[in-house]
Amino acid sequence: MSFAILVAMLVLAWRSRRAPAATPFAYAIAALMVWTVGFAMELASTGVEAKLFWVNVQYVGIVALPVFWLQVVVTHLGYSRPRWWTLLWVVPALTLLFVWWAPGDVFYGDPSLISRGVPVPMLDYDYGWWALWVSTPYALALTIAAATLLVLAVRRRCGTSRWQAALLLASTLVPLLAELVYALGWSPVQGYNLVVPAIVLSGVMMAVALFRYHLFDVAPLAREVVVESMRDPVIVLDERRCLVDFNAAAGALLPALRPEAIGGPLAVVLEGSPNVLDMLQHGSSSEREVTLRSGDDARQFSLELSPVRAARGHVAGTVAVFHDITERVELFERVKELARLDGLTNIFNRRHFFELAAAELQRARRHDASLSLILFDLDHFKEINDNHGHLRGDEVLRAVARACGDRLRSFDIFGRYGGEEFAVLLPDVDPDGALAVAERLRRGIAEVQREVGVEVSASFGVASVLTTVGVGLDDLLALADEALYRAKSRGRDRVEEATCLPAPEQIDV
């Protein structure tokens, strides 16, 4: 019975061999099989020498099982094995050496048969000092370490992962208790080791973990299909939104994702990332965007949620894949920026200037606020192009745009109106203030000469209204253009103000 269960579990472990814990699990089952077969042959043998031989065979599995089982627990719970892990095999290796080749009193004393009061002759092992004080305590210590890790996992995990850990804990404790009963001499049959029958019960619990709670289903399937084939951050959840697995990229993106967090409720694991938590808990199988920060660096991700289906088609969990779309978003923002900026001067282009100016005029109407418009044109700009070339002319335009931008408020609307003509809309600025701003811009443009090595000046036309009720943007532009014309006709490099303002009953912007 025990052997049949172990064979079935070994086959299942082999079928799930890509799972992280499947390989050590298979080794542990193989060690149990060696133990079981050796024990059965020990019971079938009659002489002391024959029984002792099969006991020695059993110890091949006995000494290996605690190490393999601890490895199963450590791997399944997501812990990384330390570099000194191979040192765990020192005591088992010495034990096998003493079992097979050591002189008397090291591992065995004087074994003998027990024939009275038992159904079959049993071997009185008469263990030596190594077995009593080194080998057996060492195996118990490893088993207790595995049980302790599983107890911690049961306390902090949820859902399927908690039941997995609980079943593995139970299957660890049952043989441990049986070994304790045997070591204390409480076995109901003298000389009969209860550990092997206890393996049957452990095997049943392991089988439940395998079949009912899919010990090797969710994480391996997700790793095989998604995680191993992608470099994007990936998080795997079970059907109750508990953390099952994640890849290194996800761990780097979300520091809260640590091996010891596996099995924990997502609400606890990611409580420091509420935006991600909300999307993972309440998202559907669709793509959404989330911004994640690492220090001063902010990156944009699209989050894609997909169901993980087990072999029989039921949904065993969810895979969350984070696609880094930072470059795409930045490119899109850059395209939008280019659509509203003048490519040469990097200020608003004509179309966007009119859009913003119209919106500002509507705001001024609602609040009955003052508004001013400045148009200015560079003097003799054609001569700059003809005498110094168009590249120098472009340099002049860029320098003028920078000089004026530095002398305007952040919410003033500044755009390129035409070739060498610029427009500035000044919210909440009265006529006197607009004249002062225009004069400041004129002086700033005159200083550009030191930067570009070419004499530069501009003529300005200013139009202002104390109330924009009944005034349209076209009226302001016409008045400012009229004042600009006067500035040019009166010698250039000067500021002129509009002399009158029309007040039509209704003008569409």
C-alpha cells in the first residue's frame, strides 16, 4: 500500500518536473521508497545478518529523506538555498559510512532477534553512540526546521497556498511523531518502527495536496507559459488573490515582492503600492496603465491580467504582466508637444496660440477681467536673411523667442504669429501694464545683438481692454496690428498703443 502510493506520487512529481520543488520532491519520494522496500525485506528476513543488511539498505533512504524534504519545503516556500547547503550532507554521508563499514559500538552495538510476543521475529538494533547522539538528533533537527518553516507559512499565507502548507506540515509531523514514539519505546509492538506505516498517512495527505490543491499546478504552468518566456515583470496569483509566484523583474519593480511573501494575501504584500493593489484585486482581463516610482524615476506600465487555466480547464489563478510603455508614452507626449509648438522657436505655433487665446478670452468674459494683446514684428528681418543667411536668421528668431519668454509670466500666452511676427496675450493686464511689458520686451530684443552678433530690433503694437464684454479676439488682433503699423511708420524699434476699441453687440470668437 505504502509503496503503491509512493510510486503514484513519484509519477506525478515526474510529470510536474518543471516545477521548482518537483525535483527534490521526487528525490524525497525515492528515498521513502528505498526505506519502504528495505523495511518490507527486513520483516521478511529471519536471520540477524539478513535483517541487518536490509536495515543498512533502509538507511540509504533514511539519512537522505530529511535533507530532501527540507529542500522541498525551502524551494516550495520560495526561499533561496544558501551556499553552505551541501554541508547538510556531511552527517548523512558519515552515517552511511558508519552503517556499512564502521567497527562495533559506533553505529550498532550487538543487534539480536526478538521472537517472543511478536508476530514475526523483530530486530533489536542496539544502536551505538553515533546513531543515538548524532544521526537521529540531526534528522530530527532537519525535520523540525522544515516543520517550523511550514508553520510560519500557514500563519502568513491564505487561500490555496495556506492549505498546501498545512498539508505539507501535517505530512511532515506524522512521521516525526511516529519516530518519536519509536525512539521512546512506546511502539505497540516491540521493535516495530511505526515510521513506515505513518508514511501511508503522509502519502495520502501529499496526494490531497497534489490532486485537490494543485501543489504543482499554478506556479509551474504560469512559469512555463509566461514567466520563463518573458522579460517583463510578471506576478502570479491564485484564485483567491494570494501571491503564488513572481519573476526577478517584478521583484526589482516592486520591492515588497520577496520570496517569503509568497502565499501571503495580496492586500498585505502590496499594501505600500495601493494603485497596483487596486488594479490586481479588482481588474479584469484587460489592459490598464499604472505609474510606478523608484526614487525620483517614474515609469509607466500597462498592466495586463490573464487567467491561468489548469489541465482540466478550470481557472487556477491569474497572471499579471507589466509592459514598460514609458518610451511610448514619452513619444506620444512629444508628438502632442510638437503639434502645438513652433518647430523653430519652441514657443506656441499660430494654431495653438489662437486656441489658448480664445479660451482665455472666454475666461475674461466670465470674470469681466481686463486683457491685453501685443503684436511685434522684427525690423528689417529680410535684410538679416539676405546679408547673413537664413541660418543666422533662424538663430535670431530663436534668440528673440528665448529673450521674450524669459521676460513673460508663466501663464502669459506667447506664440509665433507669422514669419518674424510674434503675439503675446496678457491676462489680467490693463493698458499701462501692457505698455510696460511691451517696452520690457523691446529692450530685451535689443540685447539679443550681443548673443547673435547682428543688430536686432522690433516694433510693437498694443491693444488692451478693461472689460472683454462684447469684444472678440479678431478685434484685439486688428487693433494691435493697427498700432504695430503705426510703430513701423514712425521709425520702428518703438511701442505704439491702439487709440480706440470697438464694442460690437456680439462677436464670435
